[in-house]
Amino acid sequence: MTLAGPKPTWLTFDCYGTLIQWDEGLLAAMDRILATKGGDIDQNAFISVYDRHEHALEVERPHRTFATVSALALKWAMGEFGLPFEASEAEILTSSIGRMPPFPEVVATLGELKAAGFRLAIISNTDDAIIAGNVAQLGGHIDRVITAEQAGAYKPSRQTFYHAWESLGISMDDLVHICASPHLDLAAARELGFRTVWVDRGTGRKPLADYRPNAIVSTLDKVPAVLCAAGWM
């Protein structure tokens, strides 16, 4: 597949893992939390359990804020590992998320895309207050930030994307979505049919077996070349 069709007015982005160094930041936050527990705790195994609880909580109704989801997921992961949980540890996690930095090439690339005339938005599974610290590090290039808190649902729910498109005043044909998350963003694209560029940063996450994104790049600074090949830059 390739990018084709009308030139999009908007480029929308997943935030964590696409623009912001999520894996690295989450590992550092968990290291800080688990360091106080003693013992030999496999951090990757712990994060895997945390992720499982987080994703399960995100699909439950009524909608919970991400601050609540992350606190519960952390508490339940601690329980599975037989570790005591303190509410202050949830605050360590959420405050760490807001401080996670962008990948090295991100700010310059966003500036290049903005200078080419695209409007830029983030669609993210988080709360407004949490993501504010990340957006502040993106060079002022982001025009809109749409969160799960605003939508009342988490990706891959179609509710999240419909809310985003309504907020932007566009249809799904007037955007290209750029993301690193197969099980959230690409799953939604498979269901709804919007165009995507997958940023495969070599984390081991794989696209869905029955879906192929319109383009695949290794880092965000490869996106302008893809858009140029489509005749849009």
C-alpha cells in the first residue's frame, strides 16, 4: 500500500511511543518505584503485567481518567508480584509520564511538516493534565491535542476517533494518522479505514496480521519523504 488520494489538511499523531519516548520513560519510572521494594524484580515482566491491567481497565465502562487507570493498573500489578502499594507511587508514575521527552528527531520534523502547510494534532490515550508537559516540549508546533479524557473513551475505540474528527471539523479522508502503536491505532485504522503511516521504531511491536499501513518508516524524520512521494510536499 502507498499513500494516495487527496492531500490531507491535518496530520494526526499518536503521542507516546511515536513522538514521546514512552518505553524508555516507563522503564525509568518503574525503576524508581520498584527500587524501594527490594528484591530482584524483573522490570520487563512487571511492565508487561502493568500493561495488561492498563489495557483491560481502558475498555471498562464507565470511563475512567488515565490517572485512575494507571494507579489501579500499578496497584494490581504490585499485587500480582506480592508487593505493597502506596498511593504516592501512582503519582510518581503519572508525573513521570508528563516529563518524558520527545525522540531526538521529533521537534525538527514537526516544524518541517508545519512549514509545509499541514496542521498537526495529537490523539492520545491520556488526560489533559498529564500530556501538557509533553506537548510543551514539542516546539509549539502542535495545533490541537485531543485526549481520551475529552473523548470519554480510549483508542482503539471508534468513539475516540469520531470525537477527534468532529473536534477538528474534518472527515477521516482529510487526514493521515501517524503512529507507532499497532494494537491501538492500527487496529482502529483497520476497522474505520483511515490512512496511516506506521513508525516502526524496532520495539518488537508488530502490525496486525490482517492489516498493512499505507506507509512504514523507522523514525519520524522519514515521514516528509513519504509525503513528498505522494505529491503533498
